[in-house]
Amino acid sequence: MLWVDKHRPKVLDHVMVHTEIAHNLKKLVKEEDCPHLLFYGPSGSGKKTLIMALLRQMFGPSAEKVKVENRTWKVDAGSRSLDLELTTLSSANHIEISPSDAGFQDRYVVQEVIKEMAKNRPIDTKGKKVFKVLVLNDVDKLSREAQHSLRRTMEKYSAYCRLILCCNSSSRVTEAIRSRCLNVRINAPTEEQIVEVLELIGKKEGLQLPPGFAARIAEKSNRNLRRAILSFETCRVQQYPFTSKQEISPMDWEEYISEIASDIMKEQSPKRLFQVRGKLYDLLINCIPPEIILKRLLRELLRKLDAELKHEVCHWAAYYEHRMRLGQKSIFHIEAFVAKFMSIYKSFLIATFG
Amino acid sequence: MAPIMQGSQQWVEKYRPKQVKDVAHQEEVVRVLTNTLDTGSCPHMLFYGPPGTGKTTTALAIAHQLFGPEHYKSRVLELNASDDRGINVVRTKIKNFAAVAVGARRKNEVYPCPSFKIIVLDEADSMTEDAQACLLCFSFLTFLVSKCSVFKPRAIAVQNALRRTMETYSKVTRFFFICNYVSRIIEPLASRCAKFRFKPLSEEIMNSRILYICKEEGLCLDAQALSTLSSISHGDLRRAITYLQSAARLFGSSISPENLVSVSGVVPEKVVEAVLQACRSGNFDIANKEVNNFIAEGYPASQMLIQLLEAIVEENDISDEQKARISKKLGEADKCLVDGADEYLQLLDVVSNTMQAFSNMPEGFAYES
């Protein structure tokens, strides 16, 4: 088991980073007045951990007995009927799905699942009415239509089920949904908090940490706790006992991108562009999301550039990322950015050095 | 032990005014509608105005007052944007509803119960144009058919039959259109309705309503929190009440301004100021760091754009031209965010552009070929 999963806090009391939020959530459960919830925040900040802990607080240990299922739904969509397949993660009291996996048919999934939950409404031993919880991941990736239909469904079936929505950026969730949920912002943990967590894990695993070691990992992690723990474990595998000078190796794709960055700083020519294309394809084939590539590339370039070029370069990065969203083939747009950068940098060099 | 369901009602519903005369700040509409209650006659209505000013409330209240709980179900059809509202729905649902005849008024009826039905179309501006046109046919077809006077002889019989049914519809139904933007309603529809504009609520009226709710719910809200609430909700009473309820659920009965800000998703003043300060500094790396921080804190970038705009407009040290330059970029970035572009990159672009405007760097880029 990875440390990330092994040391994930299981109950709200054990949450280390967002103690105040955990406390408030506990209060919500205790008062038995739980509205729909929307968790938003950057990745690796602990949204899922909090949600799982919250479910446990609500339903007790049974919430952890989850089974993974591949389910198909038959949906009547106007004139034709569709077969939708989706992976669900469910326990007796909750179902978790990522409806955006169904592509443009996501709205049917959302409606079907919720309706079904409303139909088989659980009744506990004392005959009291009980609600189920539906956890929806990546709601920011849902289509507009799905979000619209969600809003009605939320109201109609609120007596039977509660929704917990989880997303990275709440800008992409419509106002109508946001206003129907209790919004909970989960910020990324600070570096000090990451250090604290790493030290605790080190203690639990019985490891000796040289001073400043955890701090260095935290610094490299970009305030992403999951990443910090993963690279901590990698270090453990590479070399133990730790030495204070031990290298914390960056991800190999990151190294690869910084290589690309220095390539295009060195030479600006069609030939170099062609070589870079091959490398970009390598990254894409290895399933690195294109926007991450572009962002990382920008970061590497900004580190090396003169101040006066930075504005221009960051503008074009934003420009091409936007186009990438609208278009279909991301390689075109990343490559366009590289070409644009080369042309800007070349004319800058000519203007400066003649 | 699984949690037990409670009748946790939304306060927005709980405190919705039940009678037309309780609707605050919209004297004109209230006057006309009270008149309707007396006479029992009513034109088609078009309510428009910003969100949270009482449009839906008014429409529902008048419907309830006209028909009472007993007849409400059979006489009033409510359709809002989340129901599927393509052209088919308009065709079938509205037609089926309108086709059922209304009974005569009973002698001992307490409510006015006039002999027509009401169809409330909430958020009518999000309907497709086709659906609007179709609606037009239903509600006002008498007029349309009489206009299309050139029929082939054979079709006349059909048209007449149609016309008769349509005439009966339009006699027994009244439409209430509710929308935010009157410009999105097609002209022929709009021109057939009595139009009413709902004004944004003033701060005093909102405050008095909020204080009333606080008293009912046993909340403690100080003057500072009250003014924060009215500033973050921008004259939208529904939003203010939603924030209030969220804060009460999460933080208990005594609510501070910070609590309200945190549930509303508004970016705290301090953070906006820090970003602006970074723009003023003229140092790209500082700004970049600030933007990175902002994203890591998880604030929504679209909200940041709105608040940046407010801050920029009120800024005293910069010229109108600079303000215009910054605002233009804000608009572009907002569009990109709606398209789903990356928050970090867009915000960085905005901040970099703002920085350039602050330090009066020439527009456009020097090395672009």
C-alpha cells in the first residue's frame, strides 16, 4: 500500500491540515442538517480525504466497505435509447461516480443515478427515513446541460439524497449550482503543514529524518501534499538511511520538459522545432495532460528569461492554452506556442545583440 | 447510525412573501396586481430585472392569491429553466395544460378564481428562439392567423379549425414571463405583454428583511456583518439569504463578517489588495508568485476578475485610459475562463497586463513578428 493511502486520515478527528473545516463538518453531521456540499480547491489539497472522512462520520465504518462496479444504464433519450457504461464506487450508503467520463451524455447519467437512488430508498431498522449520498467528482468538467439538469434534480430529490460535489475550479460550476450548495474551499496546505505531516509519517514508519530534509521535499512539492508524500516514499526507496544532502529527484517528465525548454532557448530554427515536436509527442503519449505540459514549459521558460520578455511570453501561453481548449488536437497548440516563443526570442536576440 | 432526515427547508422558500402586497420595493407592479385581484382580469405579463428582486415571488404570490390552494394545481403551470424546455415541451406540455377547460366559479368560493389559467415561465430568456416563437403561436394565434390572410382555398378549413382551438386557448390562459434580460425575449412576444421592470433592492430594504430573518431564526448579526452581507450580495436578496443560511449552518448562531465571506466564495479584500500591490511593484516574479499563491489557496479566478474590476474602477492613481486597458483584458480573460481555459494562465496574463498598464508600458508587444 502506498503511504498516501496508508496514512490518509480516516476520521475527521485525525485530519491534520484543515482542522477548522473538519470541525465545522463534524458539527453539520451532528446537527443532522446537512445541505448539499461543494468542495473546491487545487489537487492534492485534501478534498477527497475530507469527503471520505465526512462519509465515515455520517455512516460509521460501513462507509469504508466500498465495492467497485462497472455498471451500464439504459437511458431513454428522446427517440433513441442509449447504453452508458460507467465505473461506480459504492457502499451501502453512498455512490461515487465521475459523470464527466460519459462525455457529452453526462446529463443522462446524473439524472438516472439520482432517480434510481430515490427509488430504492433505504430504510433503517427503526423505520426512519434515511438518505443516501451521491459523490460526484470533477463537476467542473460536466457539460452545461448536465449542470442545468443537475440543478433541478438537486431540488426535486433533496429529500432522498444528498450530493457532495468535488471539483478543482469553481469558476466552471454554474452559479445556479453553487448557490444551492454549501461551498467549502479547501486551500492547498502550506509548506509548514506539509513538513508537519511528513514528520508524522516518518515517525509512524520509524524513520530517521535529517534536519531540513522534510522542508526540502515540501518546497519541491508545490504545496501539493499528495505529491510530497509520494516523493518522500520515493526517497525512502532510493536510499535509506537518509542523508542531509540526498537528492530529491524531480518527476522524470518534469526533467524532460526542462530539457525541452533549454533546447528551444539554445537554438531557434525549424529544425529544432522538428526535434521538439518528437519530444512533445513523447510526453503526450505518456499521458501527461497537455495543459500541464504547457504550464510547466512556461514555468521553465520564465525562470530563464529576461524580465522584459516575460509579459509577452505569458500572454501567448494563455492565448494558446485557451485555443487548445477550443480545439481538438493539443499538439498543434503546444507546438504553436513553441514556434511563437522561438520567433519572439529570436527577434529579441537580434534586437539586443545585432 | 445513519443520520435522520430533517425537514430542513431552504430559508429562501421559507421566507418568500406569500402575498403580493408584501413584496418590497416594487410599488408599481404591486399596484397593478392588487387591482387584478379586485377585478379578476389580467393581461399577459412580462417581469424583468436583476436576480433576487422578487419576480418569481410576485408571480407565485398572485397565482396563489387568485386561485387558493385548492385550484392552484389545476390552474397554474410552472415551468422553469431546469425543466427541459425545447420546442417539444412547449408544444405538448403547454398545449395539454391549456386544452383542459376551466370550470365555472363556485358560489361559495373564497378566492377570486377568475376563469383563466396561468402559465408561469420562469427564466424565459434562456428558452430557445424557436420555442419562444412556438409559444407565440399558442398564446396569441388569433392575431397571427388573421394576419396570414392569403390561404389556399383548401387549407382554409384546416386553418379555421386550428384558429378556433387556438382562440379558446388564448381566452383561458394568461402567460407570466419572467426573465433577467428583456432584450432576449423576441419582440412579438414582448410587445403583447404588460412589461414590468423590477428594481434592484435598496440596502435598507434588504437589511430590514435580513434582520427580520435573523430574529426569527435566533441569529446574532452585528452591524458590520450586515453591511458585509449587503456588499457581497449586490442587491440580490436571494443570494443574501442563502449566504446567511450557509453561514448559520456552518458556524452557528453568531456570525462574523469573515464567516459570511468564507461561505460566499468571495475573495477577501486582503488578497485582492495583495495582487494589486504585486501589479504596482512592476516586478513580474513577485506577481507570478502572488498568482501561484492565489491558485493554491483555491479561490475561484472568475470571482477574482470581478473583484479586480471593482478595485480598478475605484482606483484613484491611474488614468481612465489605463483603466480601460485593464478592463478590456479582464473581459477577454473572463470569456476565456467561460470557455474552460486554465485559471492560472489567464490570471497571470491579466496580472501581467495590469502591471504593464500601471507602469504605462506601450500596448502591444515589442518582439511580435
